[in-house]
Amino acid sequence: MYSGLLPSYLDSLVQRALAEDVGSGDITTLAIVESEQRAIGRAIARAALVVCGEPIFSRVFYSIDPGLRVEALLDEGVWAKEGDVLWLVEGSASPILTGERTALNFAQRLSGIATLARRFVSELPDGASTRITDTRKTTPGLRGLERYAVRCGGGHNHREHLGSAVLIKDNHIQLAGGVREALLRAQKNAPHTSRIEVEVESLQALDQALEAGADLVLLDNFEAGNIAEAVTRAAGRARVEVSGGVRLADVSSLARAGVDYISVGALTHSAPAADIALEVENLGS
């Protein structure tokens, strides 16, 4: 589950985020909090959520003060109920206050994504093999974290970047002169280890893609009545992905129709931030 969250990646994100938020120094905390004062902060869920973000939440505080102690009370990927304490941070009070907003910004964003992903996954019928996946509609620079959050929520990741898979979309088809020509060019020029997926917007385009040997077909904004027919036509020839405006209420019927993948851009571009607060208690000097 932690795959991809390399220390160097986390450190670069944390340093940029702290530089943005702290600037030349936390002048409020420096003016008010005594240097020897100690405290404990409790990150508390203000509403039900799927826990996600400990790797970077803790790294924010350790980057400011390696002497702090951060403890996870709940595992990544589990449901937390309102009032649950997710993480503790203990030590010198000043760095706790300085890192509070940055750590919470990351944790709220990631827990929000994980929670929305879990809601989509939970709509799959029992025994369904359909996968809920994300897309490349991620926050620039945060894709690794956001894809991790999708996994914490029980979802799967689509291609990581443009170099990781061949996906022929509408503009490629337009420039190539059609579905068949685009597929033939990809089959000729793409690495032989790559599966080739093509986006189609009609049953006619689907047939062209299947006849040209597509490995996967992406039904983009297909009419609901045509999806089951598309799955039937593709059976044994190509795997089927559905994308474009998929709602929670659509998941069950799509899975029952036999779709292999449901890709949902909203998992990352529209997930509401989870409500998490850091409550700090004075431990004295």
C-alpha cells in the first residue's frame, strides 16, 4: 500500500509545502509559545472517514523537529467514526503548532480521496470482478499521494503517466484519421510489451476497434442502453472500461453488465476534504 511513497518524494513535497506555509517563520508561535513548552496534539476525525495520510502527516512534523513523536492510532485504509483519534504528535509545542496546518492539509486531502474511493468500491455487488480506478485528473505534483489515497480506499490506479501505457483518445483518433488507422499506427510503433487501449464513443467505433485488434476499449460517455451490448460484442476479444460522469448510483448496474473497469476522475479531482482537526493540549515545561 505504501508503494511509490519514497522518502525523497515525501521530503520534496513537505519542504515545498512548509516553505509555502511557514515562509520566513511562524511569528505568532514564536511570540506566544515558550521554547521549553511541551504539548500533545490529537488529530481527530470530525466526521466518518477512511484514514489516509500518516506517511506524510508524520513527515511534516519530523521535518520541523526530529525530536517530536508521532503515533498512528488507526491503520491506513480503515473507517474512522466521528470523534476517533487518528494520530498523536507529542513534544515541543512550537513545532507542533508550526506544522499543524500543513500536516492537516495533506491528511484532509488524502482521507477525502480515500473516503470517496471507498464509497465507490462499496457499491460493487458481492463477487464482482469489476475494478474502480482513478484517472490522470490529479493535482499537479501530488499524483503519487493521490493515487496512494485511492488504493487506501480500495480502488485501483489507472496508468501513472503517458509513458506507462498506450491509450488512444479522441484527439489521437482525429489526427490519425480514424479508429482503425490510429490502432494500426500504435500496433506498429508502440513497444511490443504495451497493451493498446482505445477510446470509443459509439458501437460503430467499438466494432472498428475490435476488428483492428484493440486489447482494451474505453466506452466514453456511452449511452447506458448500449453498454451491455458493447460488453457482449467485446467478450473474448477485449476488456471493457467505462468512463465519463460515472455516479455512485451507476456502479452496481455497470458491474452487473460485465464491465471490467470503471474509471472515475472525480475520485481525485472532486473529492471533498475530510474533516480532521488537531486539538493541542499543554503538557507544561
